Amino acid sequence: MTSRHGSRPTMNDVAAAAGVGLKTVSRVVNGESGVSPAMAARVNAAIAELGFRRNDSARLLRTGRTASIALLLEDIADPFSSALTRAVEDVAAAEGCLVFTGSSGEHPLRERELALAFCARRVDGLVVVPAGDDHSYLLPETASGTPVVFLDRPATGIAADAILSDNAGGARAGVSHLIRHGHRRIGFVGDLPQIHTSAERLRGYREAMAAAGLPVDERWIACGPTDRARVGEALTRLTTGPEPVTALFTANNRITVAALHQLPRPGERPALLGFDDLELADLLTPALTVVAQDPAALGTAAARTLFERLAGDRTPPRRIVIPTRLIARGSAESPPPARR
Amino acid sequence: MTSRHGSRPTMNDVAAAAGVGLKTVSRVVNGESGVSPAMAARVNAAIAELGFRRNDSARLLRTGRTASIALLLEDIADPFSSALTRAVEDVAAAEGCLVFTGSSGEHPLRERELALAFCARRVDGLVVVPAGDDHSYLLPETASGTPVVFLDRPATGIAADAILSDNAGGARAGVSHLIRHGHRRIGFVGDLPQIHTSAERLRGYREAMAAAGLPVDERWIACGPTDRARVGEALTRLTTGPEPVTALFTANNRITVAALHQLPRPGERPALLGFDDLELADLLTPALTVVAQDPAALGTAAARTLFERLAGDRTPPRRIVIPTRLIARGSAESPPPARR
């Protein structure tokens, strides 16, 4: 087994051993087409014999770039996050750039550790779905020329680009839809109130109610963690008692899934409208009405912004807001019970 | 703005400027606890003033490691892939290692380009969900000491660790379940037949039929791309005509979703059993019976194997098979129509 530390053979050594030109070796090494199978086999035999391995590090060091970016997510296993990731990956691939990913698990300290670890590995830029509420720790990085683009939620304590969904507008459209179908007592089940998206969606809820001249009973608002137990308790509180809500706005995909599992059967439960689309939402009975985000558009806009910064764009930080879309499918369109 | 190329300030410079010890600077720089907010602010001010940035590259070069691994997937936006990724990420994080991810889109050339690009960036190891059927291009990498673990599908042309689901056993269990509920004419809708998982699941189907003494009409088997149009055509062919199948085994998550969207309403369609669980499968009417894989266990086993190799394990390549689980929920348990 060849040592990782010995004197390394070069592409010229491989070309000489295989009796071919340097360009042919380069094509094989870089997985390019235009080399016959027989020729490729000769080159690969020489590569294996000499233990040659391509090394981009030296070339990249000369350019001052590592041709890598990092994407910091809440949880890559969440469908919203993984759709973002694919979009970022596709833009990066077109730029010849590799992508580190990492999940903060919504922990500010883990976000910071990961972000600084990526920077210490000299990524060219960062896309961050922030968990924390103080990003001034990134000031030395941005001052040194590493652009950071915030995705899904804006930064705090640092001037940076932010690519966001129209959270307030989407929630407003959803709640207005429930109001149009006759609902007056509408429950809001949201994420932790300090999370930007959660606060914005709650703002949209309040604005829609106010625009319709409807009072909001603060007991209709239940914000907290998205685990099933907490959501279940909130649902029980909102849907029972002398004046239950007649409709529910569940403010993200985790909460909607938890609600779908815990609400009574359709016909015995309030009208339901979720923020975020779900893969089988259209196959439920009734099909689920949602305010859909566009994670692919979010990821694409974030990655494009990052590469524009890397290409030298020094204009002031921008905020790009990606529209949401109301998809009416049946779960939110039943009127409230006549006698309540 | 500080240049990326100028003479870089060190942690000692920061400690001197802030009037604190080197250990305190190190704690702040690495996001560790145990520093008071006031002290951290002083250190951060010195960091910002001097433009200090931590750099792991030099330390890592000395160790011969980059403390990074790469995970090559079919499509990170697929829920199966993103669950794998989170598991690999968690193991890597515990090892102080960062993770590159990349999607091959099931293209062998893209797999090769990405794998070689990760190796050229000197990742310490690779976890690969292979798209291609010749991985001898990785021989120079493994010979140079970069371990490669194959996940979901085994390698070809190279001796390497493989972490696989029990695809044949899972399919056998699923098809046997349909047979137990009285089905004799069972359709198999699978992915491209050259894909290992597809071939293995088809083998499980044939074994279950043979074990029950049932003949297989080759017209019941429809393998091909997983897009809706192809799946829709296959379903039409299998479920119409003088002798339609009375049950369907859909052999992966993409195919099951396509089938759910295109089959007639429950009651007018065959019994349905899918390979791979889906997030809302239990909320459909009827709820979907599946053979569930365990992507978290697959990702964890792959990452652990990789780190064992990195720690010096030189035992022969291993094959780890992760069990699947039959979850009966209703869609597969109706008997065939009496008169067919």
C-alpha cells in the first residue's frame, strides 16, 4: 500500500509509464470522454502501478480558492432542507464547486461550531439556515472576504444577504382563505416564537384577522416545539371546551404532520390548512390544503447570490423574498358547524 | 477589507491584543464554552480588528488528514437519501469530521466525476451510493489509503465494504404477505433491472412465488424508469385486459407514489404493497402496507465502517445487511375479487 506521505508520482510519470500523451492521462484522471476503452485501461494500469492520485489542493491554493462551499441546515433529513440542498448542489455543480452540508439541529452553539469549522476549512462561501440569533461571530469571516448568505431566516448582528419565503404573505393568504369559508375562530399552531419564520407567519395570521375585522383571542395561539406531544396538547386545548376553534392553521410541515396524526377523523375535526406542502397531501381524505413554499427556488436564489458575491459583487446586502402559493384541496374549505 | 493572501495574524496576536491567555482565544475561536460574555466580546473585538481567522488546513496537512469525508448519493432531495445523510453526518460529527455531499442523479459519469473530485480534494474517505456498474476507477484511491464504503448497492470491479438492505428478503416477505391474503396473480413494478436493489427485489418476488408453488407470468413484471408516465403505462397494462393482476408490489418509494397517484380509487384497484415507507403512508385510506427500509441504520453502519477503516481496520471487505420490516396497514390485506 502506497503511503500518503511519500514522494508522489505526477501525471507526467503516468504518461511516460503508459506511453501516452499528458492530455490523455488528464482526460482519464478527470473522467472526461474522448479516450478509447483500451487506452483508458492502459492509463489506469499505469495509475494503479504508480499509485498516482490527482490532487486539486495545490492548484486551488494558488488561486486562493478551495472550490467548495458549505450549506448549514436545520436538519438535512427534513424534506424542506433536502430540497434546498439539491438546488444549492445543482448551482454549485455548474460552478465546478463541491458542497459541504451540516445540520445544526436548531442549536445555536452547533450552528456556530459548524460554521466556524467550515470557515476554518477555508470554504469559499457559506449558505446558512440560522438556528441562533447572533451571527456577529461571522464578522471576521465576512471581513476576510468569505461571503455568507442567509437562507430561510435573516441574520442578526451582521449585514448579509437573506433569501426568505414570503412567510407573512403566505400565512395571510392561508388565514384569509379560512375566513372566506366562514371561519371566525381560527387556531394558530406554530413553532417557537423566537424563530423568524414562526414570528412572520404569526404576523400574517394577525394581519389577516385584522383585515377581516375579526378579534383574536390569545388562547387561539399556541407556539412551541414541534414534537407530537406538544402539538397534541395544543390541539386538545384549541379544539375542546365551550368555544373550540372551527379551523386550524398549522404553521409548518412538522406541525401539520403531527396534527394529521392526532386530530379526530375528518368530519369530526376543524378545517385544516398547513404551511408547507407534503408529498402525499393530495392523496389524503380530504386532500390537504396548504400554503406551499418553493424550496428549490429558495436554494437556487441563495446559491446564485453566493456565487455573485464570489464573482465580486459588492453591492449592499440584498433581501430576496420568494412567493408562496395557496393550494386549495379540500381540508380547509368546509364551513364551520352551523350552531357554534 | 483584509486580503485572503496577506500575512495572517495568529492566535497569539489576538491574545496579546485582547490581553487574555491563548487558551481563552482558542475557546472563543472554536466555539467552546467556559468564556464569560464580556471576555468573549473582548476576544471577538480583537479578532475583528486584526482580521484573524482560524485555519485548520495547516494542522490537517501535518496529520495527513483533512477531517472530511464525502457522501455520494443518487439524489439528496429523495427522503431515503436525506435520511441516510443525516445518519452519516451524525457519526461524522462525533468523529470531528465534516461531510461533503453530492448527487449523481443516477448517472455513472457524474458519479465518477464527483467521486474523483472528492478524492482530489483529499477527503479521508468516501461513502458511495453507486450509480455506475464499474468502480475500478477508484482502485488508485483505495490503493493510496482512501477507504470507500458502498451503500445501498455493492461495488463492481473493486473489493470494498458494502452496506445493504435485505432487498430480496424484504420483497419475499411482502409478496408472501400478498399470497397469504389469497393473491395469485401479483404484479411487480420495479426500477431499471440493472440496478442492484431492483434486481434483488425482483429475485425476492420470484422466490416468494416459487415457495408458494405459484407460476409467474412474465407479463406481470414491469421494470423501467420510475417516472410517472412509465409507471402509469405499466399499471394500465397490468390491471386491465382479460386477466388483470389482483395485487401489486411496487418496488420503491418513487414507484409507489406514482402508483398511488394513478391507480383507480380504493375499492376499484388491486391490493397494493410498497417497498419503502412514506411519511403519510399511515394516513392514506386505506393506509399503505409497506416493506420499510431503515435508512438511518444503513447510514450509521456505512459511516461507522468507514471510520473503522480510517482507524486502521485492514480486515477483508465486509457486507452488512440491514433487515427490512413489513408494516401491515390495510392496502394489501383485501382478498382478490371472488370471480377472477
